[in-house]
Amino acid sequence: MDKSIFVKGKSSILHKVVFELRYDQGFTYLDKCGRTVNEITRNYPDWMIKGSGPDPNNAALVSIKNGCLLNFSSFKYDLSLEKALGGTPVSVDQFTEFVDQVSDISYILMDQLGLKEFKRIGIREWHLFPGEDKESSERWLSGMGCYTISPRLCEAFDGKVESTGVTVIIDGLDRKFRIGFNQVERSAQLDLGQEILHVRASSLSKNQDKVLRQQMQVRRRLLANPEFAAMIDIDAFIEDPSFVDPRDFVETSTRQIEERMNKATQ
């Protein structure tokens, strides 16, 4: 099952998710970077150094288990999970695994770097809603009922709206939400193995089950990599938190995002 939100009759494709914690007094990084990397890789062997290794500005690791990326420095750390190019959307299981990684890695980083003062904690999700073309994606965004463009603006410029990009920041009860609405277009055609869609399994004498499974996988990849889509980009965050619990923050934020977006568009 994919990790998605349901808006106006469509389920989203979770394209990318990023957790970030910004902090003060993180200069212990300069002294303990290597020890911190060792602690992570010793406790969680799926993590390995990315690129040429840490430097005074940043250390980067990648999990070979799911491709999650970790960056940490004197000022912040972040973990990100992105749908593979040409692959299927982030699933519920993959997201749960990502939340576990956020919790596990946060515990080590906060301990090793002695983090006690925080500037910002946030979780950001990029959701895609496939459309047939650019115009249909724009119409779907406009029909959500979350925002409007005044006709006076078009009249003043003697034209019509061709594309919109709207961003709003909402100060909620216990955290803020930055919500962006945009139409997006895939920049390049991908080789998704479309030719297999034209193979008739009934004409094959062997491995018909295998061919049918391949057909379903290709259809799924095509759905997961739309050429045109509406995008809702949501960042939930708290500024200057006195205390942070990364797992609780991610779980409550993603639950609020799903519930509140559904409520806003009913």
C-alpha cells in the first residue's frame, strides 16, 4: 500500500519526504564527526559513507537498505527518502521504516553532538496527483476550493490565467504548515518499458504468469511517474521548540497533514 493522501477523488503519489532538525551549539560536530559516523555504522550496518567522506562542513551517509540519505553538520541534520526515478511511490512500509530511521539516527546525533537547543524541527512531503495534461492539472488545483485568483487580476492584464503557483503559511494550534500548490511536468521521458503493454499474454505459450506480472508492474510505474501532475508540497514545522521528540513529531505531523487536507477539500 502506498503512503498517500486522498484529495478531491484522487490518491497522491508520495514523491519525497524530508525530516530536518536545526540547532544551536552544534560545533561539537567538528570534534566528533568521525566518532558519530562510527557510532551510526556500528549500530546500523546498512548505513555507509556517501561520496568522498565527511568534511568540516558536512557529513553524508546513505542507507543501502532503502536509499535514505542523511546529512549532518554543525547547524542541522536531515534525513530524506525519495521515490526512485522510474520506480513506484513510497509505500506505507517504506515510510514506517523511514520514521524508524529518523528516530534511531536522531538519538545518536543528539547524544554524540550534545544537542540541547533547537531552532526548528520540520517534516516536508511532496505529493503528486497525476493529470492527463497541463490544463487538466491546473483545473484540478483550481477546483480544490483551497484558493482563488481574483478575476480583477486577469482583467487588469487583459488575459487569462495559464498557470498558478500558490504558497500559504498557516499558524496552527501546535505547529505551522507551509503549503504550496503547483502544476508540474516531468522534464524528460523515461524508458519505462512501455512496449510490454502491447504483448498479449494469450499469444504466449510459456511464462504467461510472469508476463502478466510484468504488465502490472509497468502499468504501476507509468502511474507512479506521470508526465503531468498537480503537486501539493506541505512542510509542517515548529520554530524554537524547547524539546524535541522526532518520532512523535513526524507521526503526529503526517497524521495532521492527511486529516487536515482531507477536511480542507471536502
